[in-house]
Amino acid sequence: MINWNEVITLAMESFPKMFMAGITATIPLALVSFLFAMIIAVACAMIQYAGIPVIRRIVQFYIWIFRGTPMLVQLFIMYFGMQSIGIKISAVTAAVIVFSLNTGAYCAETVRGSIEGVSKGQFEAGYCSGMSYMQIMFHVVLPQAFRTAFPSLFNNLISLVKDTSLAANITVVEMFMITERIAGRTYRFMQLYLEVALVYLIFCTVLTWIQSWGEKKLSYYDVKKV
């Protein structure tokens, strides 16, 4: 029979710890990784779109590797694998590198597709006005491409917030690691895992609201522009 007093007492102790770990560790880890991922994605998308022969092949190889292997395996290679060959790297740094490269590979294809969806006439108009290729790309093409790619890119961010739980496997002290420590001490696995699932759900729901708000703003901008 469930002892509700114990359940409530544990929840009052554990839930705030999980939530604060999410605010101070999980969300910052996801946001920093996503920032680097977007830099990688834009660079890779531009290289592929420009069709630079050798570099394009390298980018395609990178995307193939990181989209074709599990993120957990990538984390183990980056952290434990690197240590086994004498390269010392902190768990947090390893997590940021892997999350950035993995998410960047997916975002790169999204950005590339959005860039290709922009009319070629935009480039011709830019060249006629005296703009360089990079000026056209950053001032004309990319702003339009990001409006199209926004929903998919934001979905990748939401997925990344959930994927940060994998960092617990390489000893990163984030929300899921805190949960595992409490569960190992109390043996209340079902309750604690349901609690941490609720915290992830709260974070992802807030991000979903932000995504909806952003899409409405972009839609309003497009309508106003027309």
C-alpha cells in the first residue's frame, strides 16, 4: 500500500532539486550547445549551397557520421574514448561538443533546404545592387531561410533539451543525474522518474509555447510584408 505521507515528503524534497538542476544545468547546457550547433549548421549549409568541391565532401561526411550514429555512442567516444588515448577532456566539455556537433548535423540539412528554397532571383537582385555573395547571404537569403526553417530548428532545440539526459552517462551533474542520485538513496525509482519526466515536460511545454509565439510573429511579419 502506498504511504502518501512518504510520497509527498520525498516529492517536496526532490522536485525542487530537480527543477533547480534543470534551470542551472540542463537548460544552459542545451542552449549553449544549440548556439554552437546553429553556427555549425549555417557554416555547413552555406558550404554545401556554394558547392565548394573538397570542403563540401568533408561537410557531407561529417553530417553522415553524426546523423548515422547514436548520440550516446558519440558521448562515450568523446569522453571515455578520448581519455583512453591520453586526451583529457571534462565531462561538460565533451557533452557540449557532442550535442553541438550532433544537433548541428541535423540543423545543417534544415538550413540548407531552406536556403535552396529562396528564389535565385534574390541573388541576381543582390548582385545588381552591388552586394557581394556574403552580403547577399547574410542580409537577404539567410533571414528568409530562417523564417522557413524556424519550426524545424526549434523542434531540434526541444529535442536537445530532452537529449541532455544522456549526459548523465558521462558523469555530467545535470537534472537526470540528480534524479539518479536521489533514487539510489531512496529506492523510490517510479516516483522520482515520474517527477523528472514532469520537469522535462514543463520545460518542453514552455519551449513549445515560445515556438508558437515565434511562429505567429513570423507569420504576422510575412503578412505585413505582403
